[in-house]
Amino acid sequence: MSRPMIGITTSFDTQNKQQSLDRDYVIAVERAGGCPLLLPMTEQHNTLAPLFGLLDGLIITGGPGIAKGLIGDLPDDLPPVDETRYQNDMRAFEYAKKKQMPVLGICYGMQFINAQFGGTIYADIQRQCGVEPHSPKRAARAVRHAISLTPQSHLSAILGQTECETNSFHLQAVETVGPKLNISARSADRVIEGIETPDGRIMGVQFHPEKMPHTLFDRIFDHLLAQAHRAVQNA
């Protein structure tokens, strides 16, 4: 069986004009049976159309602060996303939606998806909602916490349970979920930890499953690849 091509967005160092990506994303896709393809950031809208035409799925990775749909002001320790990255993320996401590819958003990627669907984002979840830190940047230690999965959600079916423990790295969080999206998970302090479309084709998780290899969270990438395989077969 051929490996579906999974596009992966990257971070962008504005000052040095360099793209970068944590290799954990690449290995997670490889382990699930996909061919990871890092997406370059271009200036022109149609430059990557031939490359996008090769993709069977998309991962929007973690990143800096979301500005669209923002409630409040970004804190000093969270820079806003660079316009170069934002525009390239937009192009990839819009193409994936048009072609009905499976999409997985992780951390920033989940917030990005929610904003594109018309949802809103807390600029600083700790300050605005009075919750404990959800990021090691604020807690000065690794952060792990329990999440509750919505019964009958796709995420609950993928993970095979309704309660589990995840890592946590975020300062922002979803405030209101965009139309046509459902909540699939929350932490104990009610922070939204997962969103998905009713068909499960587009999913977002606030935690980082790629940083928990060889656990049940591998199933999130397995699900993405299973959907990509189906898309290839139905093309």
C-alpha cells in the first residue's frame, strides 16, 4: 500500500527568515504510515498549487499567538504569528478544505482552525479565566492534566475512552467554538482541549500528541492516515 502524502506546516523565524519544525511531527506521520512533506512558505498565492495537488492530508502544527478572533490582548511572552506564516497556513488550509482532505490542527493549529470557522480565542487563558498554567513557560515545570472526552465524539472513539491525561503547552485557548465545529474534549478547569467537524475530517487538539509517542495518542495520527487512505481510494 502506498504512503499517503501528508503536508506539514512549519514555524517561521521572522528575524532570520528561517522555517523550522520539531522532528516529532515527521516521525509521528511516518510511524502512522504516511509520507511527511514539509510545506515551504512562498510569497505568491498559486506557487504551491502543484505541490498541494499531491497531498492527501494536512497537519497544522504548533506556533505563536493567534490574532484572528482574539479576545483580549496577547501577553508579552507570546508573540503574534508572523504574517508570512499566517498567509501560508491559510493557503494550505483553504486548499485542504476545498479538496476535502483530512486536517489535524495541533495547539496553535487547533486555534487556527477554530478562528477560520468563526470562533474566538482567549489571548491569555490563565489571566482571563483564572486557571492554573497550561504551559511549562508559566509553570516552570512540565504540565500534564486530565481531559474529559465528549461521548460519541470522533476523538473519544479514536482514543477508545472518555478520560485520559495529556501534556500541555499553551497560553491561548478557544473561547467560543466556530459554527460547524463540535467540542470533543475539555480539561478539568473547562478549557476546551479538542474540536472537530461532525464528520471528523477536520480535527483539532490543544495538546501535543506527537510528543507522546507509542501511547494511545498515536491513534490520532493513525486516524488521519486512515482518512487519507480513503481519500486516495475514492479519488
